[in-house]
Amino acid sequence: MSGGDSHPSAARALVSEIEGHLLVAATRAEGRTAATRFTAPFDWLGDDRRRDVEERFEAEYLALARASWQRTAERAGRLHGEYEERYRALRRRLLAGCLLGACAVLGCAGVLVLRLR
């Protein structure tokens, strides 16, 4: 592999890392918003307790999101493997069919040539 070949994979890795950071940042913002909505009806909470509850809510929200992402990634990996195997099997069957068809055509052509002689 030449040095030029590593640039696309390095760029993809960088883009993936940036996307991951953006996804976590967006999820944190969603968690903060949800935490604020959750604590809004609790007028009796002091500011310190409200911040504490909001921080815990946000942390739990992010933990649940990460667990969901992990399950999704694992399922995507399993599906990728399943589809890859099905694709290989389809390619094998297609190649076998083409070879069988070519053999049949060559066989018929050979029989025709022998009969014409």
C-alpha cells in the first residue's frame, strides 16, 4: 500500500471521529433540554438540587443513548456479516450457472459441428 492509499482511510477515520463528537454533543444538548423540561414542574427544588438532578438526568440520558448506539452498531455488524455471506453464496451460484450455461452452449456447438461433418 502506498502512502497515497492511506489518505482516504485516514480522512474517513477523521470524519467518523468528528461525526461521533458531533453526535455526542447533540445528544448532550438533547439531554440537557430534556432535563430542564423534567425539572421545570419541581418549583420546590432549590437551584443547587435542580442542577444536580439535571446533571444526573443528562448523564443517564447519554448513557442510555450510548447503550442504544452500541446495540445498533452490534446489530449492523451482524447484518453486514449475514449479507456478506449471502452475497458470496449468490456470486457462487451465479458463477456456477454461467459456467454450466457456457458448458451447455459449447456442448451444443460441439454436437452441431460434429453433425455437420
